Amino acid sequence: MTLDDLRVFVAVCRAGSLSAVARELGCTQSAVSQHVKRLERETGVALVERQPRGVVPTQAGRVLEAAASEGIAGLDLAVRQLRELIDGSSGYVRVATGATTVRHFMGDAVVEFRRRHPRVNLEFRTVSSGRGSFEALADGSLDLAWITLGRPVRGIEQRAVAELPWVLAVRADDPLAERERIGAAELADVRLIRLPPNSASAAQLESSCVELGVELTHDTNVADWDTALLLAELGVGRAVVPELSGLAATGGDLRLIPVPELRPLPVGWAVRRWEALSPPARAFADTVERFRRTPGR
């Protein structure tokens, strides 16, 4: 049993496909299968079950996958820390973000962190879904992920940082622009720009509306919050979005009207284990939290 065997096995369990892992590793499907078979010989049990559309771990396979994932993440962290000791650098922080995260949630914090830690290498990666962030955290290729918080995920720790109220974004000359607030029930009569349908924010907005007995209608789809806001500002639609930092409710061509009945959107950090974070990663997470909790710094 080798570390490579375990890495390949974990990848197979997550992908559900021998061929997909082979393509990712640039090897043959037979080579991937040999890693799994070697583990099965060593453990004496079947670890994966072949199905028409791929493979799934057996009960024994799930046990080994959980232990291997934990061990590999710990080893990867140790190797990174050893490299930092050897080359004398101050380390690096790898953060998963959405398309609008840095602009609306981290701008001031990044400036402050860079001032205090000039030798730390910051790496931001745009990840399109929470699931993608969780997978990258689990395999050790990311340190932190800024996400819309949702249900618990095995092997991932989530920490709430802020709750974002929902607002209706409209152009300044829109008939609704002078409203101080709008009721959730009134949204049923407003054709809206739809948030990314597979996103956690869209799912939570829909869930909140269902609780209130409100059904939303849409005539435009977008890939991120900023695009929805831009279209609203151009007057080609209206959008229900979280109230984001750096946006003014007055001035310019955009108006943000609170929708207080909707359940606020929780956002924050996801990590594999807080106690396993490197000092630079922990410092970065703490800096972002401090600025989010102290607006206007």
C-alpha cells in the first residue's frame, strides 16, 4: 500500500469513475485500476463496486476513503510547512472565491493583510460552486473557501461571518425606486432577473420565498450578482440580490429597496479543519472577519 495508491483511490471515490481519474492523471484506466486492486489485496475486502455508469465505494471503501482523505490532507499540510521552513518564505494562502467575493467582501481586508504580511503569497481561485470548493478543500489544494453557508458537509467545517439582507435592485427612474421597503408578496408581481439557478444563494432565496408562499417569475438569467446589478442599473430588469458591501442605496442609477421579510443570506468560511490551518491562512481569515464585523474601517 502506497501513498499514491491512497491518493488515486480517494480520487476514484470522488469522481465515481476510473476513466475520469485516468484522464486527469494522464495514465491508462488499467493503471488506475491497479492502484485500487493493490489496496483491495492489502485490506482483503472489496473497496469499490462496479456499476454500468462508473464505480461507487463499498461500505469498507467509504471507511478507507474517510481515513485516507484525512491522512493525505494532514501530510500535505506538513509538507507545505516543511517547505516554508526550508526556503525561508512566509508561506501562502489559497482562497476559493466566487466572481464577486473579493470586490464586495474582502477588498479592505486584502489591503490590510498585504500591509501586515508582505511576504505571504495570496492566491485567489474562482470556483463556480460550493461543491467544487468542498472538493478542493478536501484534497488539500485550497486552504479557505468563502461560501454561502448551507447544510453540514462531511469533513468540512463552516463558520458564519455575516448575514446579508435581501434587496430589490432597480433603476433610479423605476416606479418602485422611491419605496423605502417592499413586501415579499409584492415580488410575485415583479418579473425578475434570475440568480444562477444552481447557486446556494438562489436556492436559499427560493426556499425563503416558499416559506412565505411567494412564487417568483423570471425573464432573464445571469451567472453572478454583479451582472444582475448591472442589468438592473441599465433598466433592463429588476433583481433580488443580497445587500453587498460597497453598494450605495442612493446615488447613481441604481436603487436598492430592502425586502425585510426574506430570511437573510448567511455567508462565511469553509475549511477542512480550523486547527490545521497554517498561520498565514488563519491570519487572513481573521482579517476578513474583523473587517466584516467592523464596517467602515
